[in-house]
Amino acid sequence: MPKPAKPGTWKGPSVHEIARIAAVGSATVDRVLNNRNGVREKTRARVLAALEKLRHESAGSDVPVLIRLFCESGETFNAAMAAAVSEVNRTQAGIEIQGVYVTTSDAEPLAFARRVEQEGGEADGVVVIAREHPATNRAIRKLRTLGRPVICLTTDLPSSRRSIYVGNDQYAAGSVAALLIGNALPKVSNSILIVMSVPFRCQQEREMGFRRVLRSDFPYLKIEERVMSDDRPESTCEQLTRYFEANGHPAAIYNVAGANRGIARALEAVGKVRETVFVGHELSNHSRALLEAGVMDYVISHDFVAELTSAARWIKSNLDGVTSEPGYSQVLVHTRYNCGL
């Protein structure tokens, strides 16, 4: 990371160029370049990253490292990852990420695995977000035998022999959800509904952490049932509505999967929004709106851009012969009062 210049000595890419790349004002760039106070550390880091990228490009450096990202998830998560890819490509020097996005409800695991193996083999490094499936594990193992660094992002695939995992400790994230729900409910017997989708390891780990904390800290709360969704709002709403009709309304819902909007619509349809503690994952424009409206109580998330940046930098360093084992990223808890994107 380049160091800011001493006051009054700046020479290099123009302030306006840096401001455009960093998506900040020219005055902010001027303060960073001249090492003045009044800039948040996160913003300062973004300005310096933009400077590094412009210097790298102006120096006519080598062809950037090509990273293929294969993301199998719901529409909202895929959109968030696509936005993160654009941000990393815009701000990080010497890196080009090309994204492949497949909607889980429409995904065919064998076809997805073939794309990982074939298109991943043409890249310098690979990032994968996918469910547990033998074909995907085999594809990643094949890439590793070819010498390609492969990172699992957000949800792990340890049987694939991937290079490293980057993301939250999902067991801890589920434990946080249990603590939030347990503290929000009265200390009497009550039921909790868990909503899951296809076998993503992150969902399984969240559920395990959730159940452990309920057993140890809130034994009077019971998980009565699990609903399996397809991560689509419309069908998830229909499924939850049928569940409510047959089983009544739980005191809380913990959604370890996607389609928070579908659960919200089902609660709104039966008039149980204010009576149900609703906790889910991934801060997006949709979940932020649900928080602000008071439909969701908590959203547990992580910094998409920071994690993808970490993964891309790890691949670039690995290709240069540097190896390391990154720690887990920070588990973020959002309420209506701190859900700005």
C-alpha cells in the first residue's frame, strides 16, 4: 500500500482520477494525499487502493491476474457478489475478476461443476461459492492438480481440497442468531422455525451453532420444524403460508438461507410481523428495507467487498510464492439503526 505524501509534495495521478476510482470527493482525496486528519480509515484505505491501481496502470505493468468467480446462490446474493466484483475490479491493482452467476433454484450441479473445471482451468485463480456436491468437489480437486489456487468464499467445501476458505465463522454466526432471538423472547416455552435451502455448508454450520446456543442458554425454546425453501421469494412465501395454516405461527423465525422477502410477505399476509422475531442473513437492499420497515429484527452479514478483496489478493500473492492462512472475517449484526449500505 503506497504511503501518503508529505504536505504540499504530492505528484502522481490527478486528484480527480483518484476520486473517480475511489468513489469519493476530491476534497477527501486531497486530505488523504496530504496526510491530513478528518478521513475515516476505511475511506483512507480506499483512496490509497485507487492510487495504487492508477500507478500500476500508468506504469504499463504486466497483464493483470485473471480470477474466475463461480457463484451459485439466490438472486439477491448473486447481485451482491456481482457488485463486489465490480468494486474490486475498479479499485484493486493488477487484478481482473470475471464472475459466473447461477441461481440455485435453476442450477444443475453437474453442469455447474463442468464450468468450474473448464473455465477455471483457463484462469490464474478461482473463487467458488457453491453447495456441497461431489461433482463440484471433484472439479476443484482437478483444478488443484493443475496448480490453480482455489478459494471457497462464504461457504466452505473442505472435501474439495481447496486452497483456503475466506469468510465468516458460520458456526459463530448461527450462535449469534440464537443469542439475539433468545434475548428477544420472553423466558417461557416457545417455538422457533428454521428456514433452510439446498445443502450449503454455511447453512448447516449456522444451524449447528444456533442449536448449540439454544440448548445451553435457552433450553425452554424449541425448534419445532425446519422448512426447506428454494431461495425464491414467491415460492418461499407460499411454503411459509401453508406452514402457518397447518402448524400455527412460531414465536421466532431464523432464516439461514435466502429469500428473506418471501418470509416477510408470509408474515405480513397473516398479520404476524410484530409478533414474530425474524432474523436472517446477508445485508442487501431488500433486507435493509425489511429492517427499516420493522419486518426483520436483525440481519447477520459480512463485508462482501472486503472478503473478495482478501481472496483476490491471496491468489495474487500465492502466484508469487507467498502462502498464508487468513483468519475469519468479522460477523456483522445489523438493525434498523445501523443498516446503511
